[in-house]
Amino acid sequence: MAAITRFSKPFAIPHIRRCFYSSSAAAAVSNQHDTSPFGNYKITRRDPSERNVQWVFLGSPGVGKGTYASRLSNLLGVPHIATGDLVREELASSGTLSKQLTEIVNQGKLVSDEIIISLLSKRLEAGETKGESGFILDGFPRTINQAEILEGVTDIDLVVNLRLPESVLIEKCLGRRICSQCGKNFNVASINVKGQNGSPGISMAPLLPPPSCMSKLGTRSDDTEEVVKERLRIYNEKSQPLEDYYRNQGKLMEFDLPGGIPESWPKLLEALNLDDFDERQSVAA
């Protein structure tokens, strides 16, 4: 059974209401806001019972934050906003940040707060124009400074911290592949760690591509063993204070993944009190 540390506050799925407002819409209540690092973009604070979920996913590089956050975003009807994706989109563009970001990412370093907040605020503004409500953040915040900045403009309901042993994380990262044609992600690593000294075993089958993608697979430029280890070192150095920050607020839920999606997904839904919700959604579909 996965080791789960539940947060102290009871969890319930809030009703869906719009919670994002543009700067013009927020002008009528401007006295409720101070100038923030998010610029003119403002998030109107609302009672959790009157809006959709606002969650953060934490976890080391390669733990699978994106996979689980994306599944939950589809289940709950909220956008999954991954700062890693925002960085890669900027890298693929001809924007002014592209060259600077290339050097940072290839060295396995963390992108500065200023750059991340700029990319995130643009993404939130774009979502607001499409009528998005709520969010699941993946990759932000990564430091207490970022968490305090985020807290200054909105309320986070829950922080899910996904965990795997470092040896498994390295093997997963080195097995990642991307199809150059369809853009989908796959993983060729086959992981089978036997349980010992009271620790449960971990089993993850490879996520192989269809034959049409097999000859078009490539790796991310930052998925080398040297860069992966450096990213993990930096993450571990920064993560403990951030985990303590949310733990002290009673918002942190720690979840040790027992394996791949088939083993972990139902247990994660159970930990989030969403197992009945998932079943209803499946029946309705």
C-alpha cells in the first residue's frame, strides 16, 4: 500500500465557478489587490465552495507529475498548467527568452523566478480569455519565495507531493522518448525494484510507442545522466523547505507511488477522496 500522509483539512470537490478575472474586470474591486509580480494579471480570491480546485503538484523531475496532473485535470475539468511545458514552448519559439532559456535548461539549472512568473502570468491571461476556471499547477512553485508570491495573489487548496526513489527517477528520465512527428511522450524503461527492509517493491512497465512512431523517437536535450542527477540534486536541495512550508499550513499530501499508472492511479484517487467521483464519471461517459 502506498505510504500516504494526509493533510489536516477535510477535502471536498468544490462547485465550479469562474475564478479568473482580467485586470479590467478586477478594476471594480481593485482595492482588494496590491501590485504583484504577476503584473496586471489578477486572480480574484473566492471561497473554495464557490470555485473550482486550485491545486499544486510537487515531485522530483521524472516522477510523473505531468501524467497524474493531466489525468486529474480531465477528471475535474480544470486546466493543467505545467511550467516545464511553458518553458519548452518558449524554447521552440523565436522569442527574446529562447536563447537564455536554452543555456539554463541544457545546464540543468532552475529557471529564474522572474522568467517563470512572466510565462505563467501570460498563460493564465490566455486561459482567462477562454473561460478557464481553477487550475492544477505542475512545476510551480519550486521555492518558498515563489510560494509566497503565489499566495499573495490566490489561495492554494491542496499540494500533492509525489515521491519515488532516486534510482527509479534516473532510470525513468533516461528512458523518456518523444515522437518528432506526433509530439507524444513515451518511455522505454522497464523498472522492477524488489521490496527490501520494509520498503515496498516498485514495478513500472514501459510505455512503448505504436509502430508508426518507433523510427521517429528522440530524447530531450536535458535527459542525460549528468543533467538528470544535477536536476535532482538541485530539486532535493530546494524541495524540503517548500514541503515544510505547505506542511505547516496543513495543505501537503505526500504520496509514495507504488508503481506505474495501473497501480498508482486508483490509489491516488482514493487518497484524494475522488475514487467515487471517478466511477461516476466513467459511468456517465
